[in-house]
Amino acid sequence: MITIRKSDDRGAANFGWLDSKHTFSFNTYHDREHTHFRTLRVINDDIVQPGQGFGTHPHQDMEILTWVISGALEHKDSSGGGGVIRPGEIQQMSAGTGIYHSEFNHSKTEPVRFLQTWIFPERKGLKPQYTQTGFADAELRNQFKVVAAPGAPNGAVPLNQDAQLLVSRLDPGASATHTLGEGRGAYLQVARGSVTLNGQTLAEGDGAKVTEESALTVTGVSDAEVLLFDLA
């Protein structure tokens, strides 16, 4: 079963320097029908204006994954992690017992757009951890690439949960397929462009909750980029 969540149905907050869309309840946006899906707690689609950002703030007991769609995002945290994330790169932060971090648009002239996602960890009290890595376009093009998973396989960042994040960049007409194990679910988020998911059309910003499906085939309608969460 595939349940589509249209882009315009998401929660929204605009503070001038930040334009944010919330797939699930977040901050002042509360929706009892959309609090989380399995272990996936947050998908925020954020645009931060040049030279602006989130000041230092705390997190605890959450797996945080950040994927930049356009622009460049600068990050610092109290574990000593830090750097600039650009398209094709992923940042993983295990907040664990507690961590402070800040995020800013690295550019003084161009906005940055990114998806920040939170996943419940397998257990509380983990040691805080920061990892960042990148992938060549060829690794993502017209196929699904695992970019975050337990054990950090094949260059992915680690994830302290029985979950995977996969990314694909699709040419128009090209398809990528992912098989779900028995009893598993998935959430697909269209980062840019438009696609079909098992024949159903999704536009930029749309998401889809997937249950009781054995395989997912995503086909580019336009040049597109999608994030797929494979969840226990």
C-alpha cells in the first residue's frame, strides 16, 4: 500500500531567514496523524538564506542525517565534528547522551536547501558521533545507493538503527528498483523533480509511506532526486 503525502499538505514555518516544510510534527507544528513513521521521526525540507542559520542548540538520543540538495551547509558540533556539506554529501550525527551543534549557510550570496531527517536510535545513551562522506554522481545515477546504514557498508555513514537511507538521481525515463524485506516499510521523499512510484506520480516535495509492498520502482518523469528510507 502506498499513501502519498502531498508537498502542500506538510507543516510549514517561514521566519524570513528560514523556510521549512515538515513531513511530521515538529516544533510548533502538531499533527496527530503525522507524528512519525516506524523509526523515522523527522523529515524537514529547509531553505536557509545566505549568511543565516541555526545557532548552537542541543540534541539527545537521535540519529540525525542531513542531505544537501543545493548550496552548501556549514556545521559545527561539540564532539569536534564540523565541515561543509554540499550536494552528493551526507552528514550523520548520533546525538546520543547529548550534543550541541550549529548549522549555517556557508554562502553569503546563495541560499542552501537541505533535507534533515531524524531516526530514533536502537537504544538511548549512545556515545555522540559525527561522520561525513560524499558520493560521485555515477554512484547515485539511475540506481539506488545506500548512503546510511548499520555498519557503514560500502562507504555509507553509520546508523544506529535497523534502517537504511538510499538515494537515487534519475534521468527522465530511467528507473531504479529497491526490494523490501518481509515486514519492512519504506518512506520515499522527492527532493527535486518528479517521479512515478510503482506507477503513481509524485512531484517535488511529495512523500509516500509504503507498507505491504515487496518492491519499489521509481522512474524519473523529469530529472529527479529521491531519498528512500527502508525501515523495520
